[in-house]
Amino acid sequence: MLGWSTSGWNVTKVAHPHGFVLVIDGFLPPSLADTWHTVLSSTWYDSSACRHGTGPCDGPSCAWLYTTNDNGGNRKIRSVQRIAERRAAAESLRRKGRFCYSKWELTASHELYPSVGALMSMPVMRKQIAGLLGYDTKDTMGNIADYFVTAFDEGDFLSTHNDGSSGSAAWVLHLAKGWDKSRGGELRFDSSVNQPTDFAPAFNRMSLFLTRVANSTPHDYVWHEVLPVRPAPPRRRLQMMPGVPTASQPRFGLTGWYMTPHDHFTRADIIQNELMKAVSNKAGRCY
């Protein structure tokens, strides 16, 4: 990552009911964004048999694990077993207004995973982001609390929640090319109001936001969700992704959290964060 530059960033500050989102277009250098997209696309295709239960599930073919939470709690379950059953249970919870999610996560053993962490942990990156969020330029963002590489396929979603136990500043980098807005998958803030604030996925676009309402004591949290991903329109299904025949592309993304300068977790936050961790001793297994 030597020679990293933020000169290509196009930054827009967008208000939402409880704060703001920094939208950065052109976050990665174009060549790196294309490379990471190619890796995600090819890995998704290579794992097709495993994901659909029609072939072996080992090594590279098990790079993606279907991920839900345990009955509306924070404990993360990642597996390629009983996917239809678990997806139906998650959808049932969503319809009842419970916290739940349905998505795919790349295993931490995949080579892309540490590359993402290395990039977002760079001091120049953390200092630049701290400045954009309004912190003193001599400060850098704290360490990454957690991060993961995701794919939201048809029917996947993340219901209304807050990230208070994940970190104090959240980041979401979209890496799906040519996303059709009719497919949904927007990042939505405050669905309780008549006109919520939505952010549609766009290739190489980073969204940054604080997870807690500024100057609130005790902390009020910023509530948000990822809307369900709908099937690709027929015309899009006829198109072919490079190396991925007849496949409709999922909503690829990188998600993580920084600790802002001088912020820290409470003991309760630490307990909940451990339940949600992307990395575990089973992260690379199909179980």
C-alpha cells in the first residue's frame, strides 16, 4: 500500500435525522477496486456448488458462509448447513420487527480478508478519516473493532439495528458493479420517519457514519438497516459477469468499525462485540 493517496476521493456530506453520512466516491484506486471485485466475483462463482448444496464443500469452494444471528440475538452463526431453514427463520423474525440478518460472509482464511484489514488500519487512512469526521487532525482513528467481507444475495437483508457495541464509527465500502437500483439493498437511516434517508449501493463508494448521536448523554444510537435485496430484472439476468455465467451479482461490500479518538467500549459492549465477531476459531470451516 505504499504511495497511497486520497487525491481521488470525491467526498459528499449527507445529513440524516440523527447525524450525517460521509459518502466517498472513488475510495479505492480504480485498479485495486477492480482487482478486489474480480476476486469477490470469482470466489462467489467458485463456491456456487457449495452454497447451493450440490457439490463438495472444502477449501476454496467454501470461501463463503451463510450468516445469520441466533434467534434475534447477537451471537453470529456462520455455516453452509440448513440454509433454507435458517433464511426462513430470519425472514420470519424480520416480519415481526425483531433484529435479524441474512447474508454471506467471506471466511477470514481467504487472502482478501487480511488485505482489507491492512488497508483500513494504515495510519494515513485512519488520520484522513478522523479529519473528515471532524476530529483534530493530529488524531487518528483508533483500532478497527471488527470488520467483514459480505455478499447480500437475493432475499438477504439486515434489519433495523444500531452499531453501538461494534464501534464508534462505521464504514461500508460497496464493491458491486453496475448495481440496478430496482434490486434494493439500500443502507437506510431512521425508518420510523415518513421520509427515511437511503443510500443506494454504487461501485467503489464508501459510506462513513458515527454510530452514536453527537453530544447525547447517555448515548443515543444511530438506527439503520440494509433493505432486502430483490431478484435482478430479467434483462440483467441475461447479462454475464466476467467468469460467472448466468449469475446475478450479489451486493458485495466491506463493513467495519473504528473506535473514534478517546472513545472506548464499556464492559457490556465488549461482551456483545465478542458475540458478533467476524473472526472465530471456526471462521474457515463449513460447519
